[in-house]
Amino acid sequence: MSKPEQDIPTIFALFNEIGIISQLSSRLFETRLPDGFLVSHFAVLNHLTRLGDGRTPLSIAQALQVPKTSMTHTLKGLHKAGLIAFEPNPKDSRSKCVMLTDQGRTFRENAIAALGPDMVQMAQRIDVSKIADALPILIEVRAYLDKAREAE
């Protein structure tokens, strides 16, 4: 059994690969999104779809690890495009909640569908069962990092 200090290069290599994959996949995804939209826009729609809408801008910014000012700008763009709506926060009248519109849900689904040909191409070159085998550890790493972030 190795000492934790000896595991640093392996864990760093994992983070390095994940970081590079994130950069490459974000760039690919942005080429498939309609003009004027960024991965950051999709990330908000995806977050609200996964965890449910009705969240405050601050909670979305914290979850996506971006400054509140950046999130405000992103939300303004989504609102202008009709992909989200703002409603009063029933728990705090000073803030608002972000709600997905039907158009926002459709946009998210269309964005994922636009990646279909790229995913088919990848599936033809990489054994998808290996990707499926990697998912549990990636989920575990994400959950660990998320929990550690909350403990800060």
C-alpha cells in the first residue's frame, strides 16, 4: 500500500487529464451551440434541469463556482433570450428565483442533441464500456471535491 504522499502524482495526473478534457469538450460544445451562447449559458440551464429551478442567482453562482457578477451577466443573457424567467423569492423578498422556461428546456435538449454526431464518432473510437467503468470513480471524485468545498 502506498503512502498518501506517493499518490500525489497520480491524483495530479487525473486532475490534469480532467482539466484538458474539460477545455476540449467545452470548446467542442461551444461550436455546436447557437451563435451568442456559451457553455456557461448551457451550464446554468443544465444545473436548473438537474437540481430543479427556483434557485437564487447567488446559489447558482456558488454551485457553478463563478463570481456573482459573472452569474448576473449570464442570467441577463438567458433572460433576454427567453430561456429563464425571474420570480420573487418567497423566502426573501430582497432576492429573486430563477425559473426555466419551456424554451429554456428545449434549448438544453437541442444543445445536447447537437453533440450527438460527435458522441457517435467518439463511441466508434473508444470502447463505451470503459467510459461507463470510469464513471463511478469520477462521480466519487466530484462528490468528494463538492463536499470538501462546502466544508471550507
